[in-house]
Amino acid sequence: MADLLSVARKEFRGFFASPAAYLFMGLFVAACLFVFFWGEAFFARNVADLEPLFHWLPLLLIFLIAALTMRSWSEERRSGTLESLLTSPVSLWQLVLGKFLAALGLLCIALLLTLPLPITVGLLGPMDTGPVVGGYLATLFLGAAYIAIGLFTSSRTDNPIVALMVTVLICGLFYLVGSTFITNLAGGGLAQFLSLLGTGSRFESITRGVLDIRDIYYYLSLTGVFLALNVYTLERLRWAGNPTSGRHRRWKFVAALAVANLVAGNLWLQPLTSARADLTEHHLYTLSNATTQELANLREPLRIRAYFSEKTHPLLAPLVPRLKSLLEEYGVRGGQNVQVTFVDPTKDKAAEEEAARRYGIQPVPFKTASRYESAIVDSYFDVVINYGDDYQKLGFKDLIDVKARGEGDLKVALKNPEYEITRAITRLARNYRSGGDAFAAIQQPVTLDAWVSPKDKLPPDLQAFRGDLSKVIDALKARAKGQLTVNLQDPDAGDGALAKKLSDEYGFSPLLASLINPQPFWFHLMLESGGHQVQVPLPDTLDQASLQKAFDDALKRLVPGALKTVALVAPPGNQYQRSDYTQLTQSLQENARVEHTDLSDGTVPAGTDLLLVMNPRGLSDKALFAMDQFLMRGGRVILAASPFDINLSRSLSASKQATGLKDWLAHNGIDLKPSLVLDPMSAELPVPTERTVGGMTFREINMMPYPFFADLRDDQLNPSHPVTANLSQMVVSWPSPMTIDSGKTGKLEVTRLMETSPRSWTTDKPSVVPDFEAYPSSGFAPGDVRHSALIGVALKGEFTSWFADRDSPLLAKAADKADDKAGSKAANGKPGAKAAGKDDASSLPSTVIRKSPESARLVVVSSGSFASDTMLNLVSRSLGTVYTQPVSFIQNAVDWSLEDPALVALRGESRYARTLVPLTRQQRMGWEYANYGMALFGLLLIWLWRRQVRASDQRRYRRILAEVA
């Protein structure tokens, strides 16, 4: 060991004896910083991770390590010092390992110089440290393999340039063999085999944050193989020119056996799928306990069938193995109850026909282009989950997350496949437990209203589909056994009264097939039972199987108790859309039945499990009474309210509005202030600005920080509460400050969910248009008092009613109506009017529930627009990705309120939701130059350290010479 360390120390110092070490480290750090900030445009990408760095490192290491190792043995051979080393008492293994450790140590120092990058990203955004740690470990393992290759090639020649070229060639081949360019050409099982051979594909697996023993051993085996070949090459040089002896043959045998065993270890470890560590923050690549528990509760066999085509889009190809690995883990955790199969419909015509007929799965055509040709590829990327007689289908939009950096520049990643798959399993299991026959479970008459144009007015695609509709309706009638009534009507028939009714009551309007075919037509379907209405959407695939599935899903939503019911109170939309909460409604409908209401009659719809009130305006006493008494019965209420109305129809403006909730919230200990919060830690908004060039004024649209869009991160989102625990960032638009009166919340459990930054200030002026000429930094006058503001809170426990000491507004209204009715009948000379009025009043509920059980829950957000479609679209355009964090917040609040922690634990966030804090151009340049400066400072420290070591060595040598003399 002492000889090994002496060789390593000597070689390490040899690097610094010339400018080679400084040149290597300088080029390495400069290349890393360049590709990070310029090549991948880190700030424009706006994602808090180090993926741009690790994306290019495998290629950078090929050239840099080849240059580092090219002189290791070739210079020894050319200068004639190799013979001295081979005849020294130090063994060949110690010589090889010494040079290897010296080069690896220099690589470690070079990697240390890049540490300012993760520190910078961590300061600018909610970075997940797991992929960063995995990336650096992967770089070390990959660098070790490249160093071993470089040492081997250097020992084969006395020309450093030849060693450099051969090293680049071998390392490049190992990288290319597993790249998507080669695997897409190979396809099938050969593609998977090549990806296992490639150094780059293994590198990507570790940089995801998953430390798999198979990937680690692959790099160790590659390192061991080329180190063994290096030792064998040096041994051959020892006895070069001598006749072959038994010792020589033993050396060949031992070297071949060592190489064979190192390679065979990869084959032995390949089936070992469970030996891995998930380093990501939320364990994105490991099945959670909630999923394991759901699989353990299955009563019937569960079948998961994944449809992946061999040839697919290059951006989707790397995602297929990851999704397959996750599905295989479902099979392992589920045991005999879960069966996972993979099908390639492009190779199995029977499977392709079954997928289209039973599940409505159709291939998606992608246009791909290469240097020599372009082609259309039919791609399958679907997962079907069967349980009992029911199934759920997951496609591209459920499994894939896309971020657009510019025209033609897309980044594609898996969204949160475990959440989507487990949610589908949960829904199937609940439907199974509620009974398979939807009509028998509904137990009430069902009406199908089909507003469909005649066949000759439909587009060609829908003409055949109308026949499928008739077949599906006939099948439903046979199943319903007289329980189903069908009303098939043409809204354009007659005087158009039906079309007007559909537009006024449901927001339905005629459809258009395309701009080329502007002929309008009707094709709307609605199921109704017991006062509940469920729209049957047109399926993505226009065939009988897909339509049957759409009807089955709609019928299940009519089954009482099968799904939770959320009553949604939201302001009406405009002439273009029925509601500004479409995305929120669609997300809620995936797990619950959503029923729209306005509470105007003073009651919450029967069967409601949760009341969701979004941006209320002027709620009456009857509406407040309905909400109050729902909470007193142990109900769950989520409020998103603001004392300001934001208008974006023509120009940006704000005006004060009365929500009707001020006194009711104050009674429950929440004071909603009539002001707005401005936070310098804010998201960006497209703002028109003027620029003068050569005396001419130009108007531009620039992305500028907008303080009314509070960008919440880290501890501003309560990390210990289920509603916000899995959210690393969220934008809240135009929030108002809230305060908690502890004197009124004594018996309640109060949790602060969301707070703005300590640099926030408030304003009571409804001026929301920025003025960057007067206030260049933020567009608004800065406040004198800065402090964080509470904008989200959750209360749980025993509430007291606001109506505890007053009469019910329902009784007062009923009494007024009774008096009016009695007076009217007396005037008409009709006897018995007074008695009738008395009976009417006494028939209504005459008591007020004064206290709630401890299960009651209330969540309040002081922004009425943060989850609206308008805000989601604005922030999405600002971030360059589909932004759904507020919808996830509401979903989490619903699941927490309804005590469904499994879904809360599973629901994660998009990898692209970890965005950077808003920065000005000057701040971005400052951070970039700071990284360059820290790298130069690190090189300076290393130079000073080596200078000190060299001076110390010289003093020691002089002392030894003096002693000898």
C-alpha cells in the first residue's frame, strides 16, 4: 500500500510540474460553465436543476481525459524510463493503480471547482439534491472508466497523439453505442442491449437520482477490464522478445479469466432490479407505501398492459425503459394479484386490433427527420389497467410532461406516472366495490338527452360515428331494463328555441369540424338522474368501444356514494366560455363528482362531501347560512376569496368588491384585509415597454417581474402539511393579507399554509398596472413597512356558527312570504289563508346548528383568481410549460379535507415546476460572472497550495542534502 501511495503521489505531483494540470482543470471548468450558461441557456430554461451540465459531461470527459492520460505510459516508453519501472521492485498493479489514482484525484479536484454551480442553483430555486449527488457520482464512475481506457491505450504506443486519438475513438464508441441515435436504428431487444452497453445511457440513469447497483458495477467492471488489460500489456513488454513459456501462458489465462469474470458480473446482476437507492427528494422512482397498500387491498387480479412501439419519437424513446421499470415494480410489489405485460402492436396485428376494438387505442403519427430522410412513424405509448370488467387507459397527456423553450425546442419527461397509475387503480377498485352494474346502483330513472344533428349535416367522420351511437344506446337500453329514457333531438329543428335553451342553460354551442369545413353541427350528450347531470364527452377516438367507455364513466358518476361530490361555487363566465375554472373542474372530475351551485336557496346540494367556493362576489345571507350550516354539520369548505375584482377583458384594472364573507371569516378568527400584497419575489408577466432608438420610440413586450404575482418557495409553503408538502413552488396572483385572531380560534387547530416573503409590502390602492418609468425596479411604489403576509390557512376542529345568536335567514324569508300570501288571500276573501301561511312557515327547518363536530375543516386562500384558467394560462406562458401548481394545491386541499391521504402522498409535481426565482438581466449576468470568478479563485487557491507544497519540498531536499554533506 505504501508503494502504491508513493507512485500515486509522484504521478499527481508530476501533473503540476508542468502546466498540464492547470490546463486540464481550466479547460474542464470553462467548458462546464460554457455549456451550462450558454449552450443550454440555463436562465432561459428556467428550471432549478443541473441537467444541462450532466447532459454534456459524458462528451466533455471523452476529450479532456484522453488529453490527460495520453502521456501516462507513452512518454515513459519514448523517454526510455519504462524499462526502469518494469524492473523496479514495485509490482505492475501498483504502478498502474498509482497512475490511475493520480488521474482520478485530478478529476476530483476539477469537479470540486464546479461546486459553485449547484450552490448557485440551490440559491435560485428549489433544487432537488438527489439528481445532483447522483450526477457527480456518475461523473466519477464514468471518469474512472475513461481514465482506465486512456491508460490502456497509452501503454500500447509510444506516440501520445496516437494514444489520444485511440482513446477518443474507444470512449466515443462506448458512448455512441447506447445513444438514441443508434438504438432507434436498431430497435427491439437489440436496442435495449445496446443501451445497456453504452456509457451515456447508464450515466443518464444515475443522473436521474437513482443509484442502481447494476449501473455502478458496469462502470467498475469497465474500469477493471481496462486496468487488467493495462497490466497485461506491461507484462508483455517485460518479456517481449523472449520465447513463450508456461508463465507467459498463465498470464494470458489469468488476464482473460479476470476480464471474463468482470464482464459476466454484468449478466449476473442484470435480473437484480431491487438493489437500488432512490436519491430524489420525493422518491419519484420508488413505489410509495400508499401504492403498496392499494395493491395489497386488491380483491381481484389486476392486469396492466403497456403498449409501446419499437419505433417511436426520439424524445419518447428514452422514457420507455423508465416506464417499463416502474411497471415491472408494480408487478413485483403486487405479487400474484398483479400481472404486467408489454405489447408492441406494430408487430402483433391481433393485439393491435384488440387494442383498437376494446380500448380505443390508436397509434399517434410522428414526423421524424434525419440527415438523409424523413418519415412518419406510428407510435404507441399507452397503458391499460384492467380490474374486474372495468379498465382505465392512460396515454400521452397523462404520462408525459412537455416544456417548450422555443420554436422546435422541446424538453420531454415523465410527468408522475406512479400517481396516474395508482389513481387509476384506486378508481377501478372503488368502482368494483360499489358494484359493477351502474344502473342497479343508481336505483333511479336515467335520462339520456342526445342533441345531435341529422346524419347529412355531420362531417364524414361523425356520420359513421352516429351509427355507433345508435348501437351503444341500444346496448344501454338492454342493460337498463326500462330504467333508461332516451331523448334524441335536433337543436336546429323548429324555431331554434332548443338551441337557445342549450346555450343559456348549459353553454352548449354548435361545433365546427375545421376551418376548411365551416358547416356547424350539434353533437352533445347528457345523462341525468335524480337532479344530477353528467355530460358525456366525445372520445378522442371516434369508435364504438371508446363511446361505450365514455358512457360507462358518465354512468359511474351518477352512482350515489361511488365518487365523492364536490359542490363548486364560482362566478359565471363570459360569452366565450361558461366558466373561468374549466381546468380546475376537469381535474376535480377525475376523482370526484363536481356539481355547480350558487347557494342562492340557502342550502348546499344534497350528498355534497365538500364545498368549494372560488372568487365569491356579494354572497347573500342565505348563501352564508348554507355554507355556515354545512360546516356545522362536519362538512369541509375551501374558500378562495379576494376583496378585489381583477378585470383582464380589455385592459388590466382592479376594483374593490364585496365578497360577503368579511364578517363570517372574522367570526371564525380570520381577518381578510382590504388590501393587496406586493412581493419582490414574484413571477414574470408580459408587460408593454417603450424603447427609444435614434429618436424613434418602439413599443416592445418584455417579460418583467410583476409583484402582484407572489412566487412562493421553500418554507413559504408549509413543508409539514399534506396540502403543501409536495409543492416546491407556486404563484399566487393578487393575494390579500390575512391575520389570525387567536382569541376566536382557541379550540381550532390553525395551520399557516402559505406566506409571502419577508420583503413584501401591502397597498390599498387598486392600481395594478406597473409604471416602470417612475419605479424602474418593480413598477410600483415600494412600501415603507416590509413583512411577510399570510395568504393561505387551514383550520380544523370545533367551529361555532355565525348564526348561533340569530334567526335563520331561511325562516325570515319564509315568514315574509307567508305574510304576503296570507294578506293576498285575505284580500281575495279566501278563508284559511292565515292557517296556510302558518303551516308553510312551520314546515321549514326552524333550528340553527350552533356547533360543529371536530371533523369540520376550513381552508382559506386570499386570492380569488389564483386557480382560474386566465391565471394558469398567463403563468404557463411566462414559464414556458404547462403550469398546474394551483390546481394541485386545490386537489391536495380536497384530498386532505376528505381524508384521502393516499392521493395526497402520491400527487407530486412536474419536474419543470422547480423554477428559478425571478431575476433581472443584470442579476443573471451577475450570477454567471460570479461562477466564473469563483472558478478562477479556485484555480488560484490550487496554484498557491502547490506553490506552498513545492517550497516545502525544496526546503526538505536542502535539509537532506545538508545532512548528507
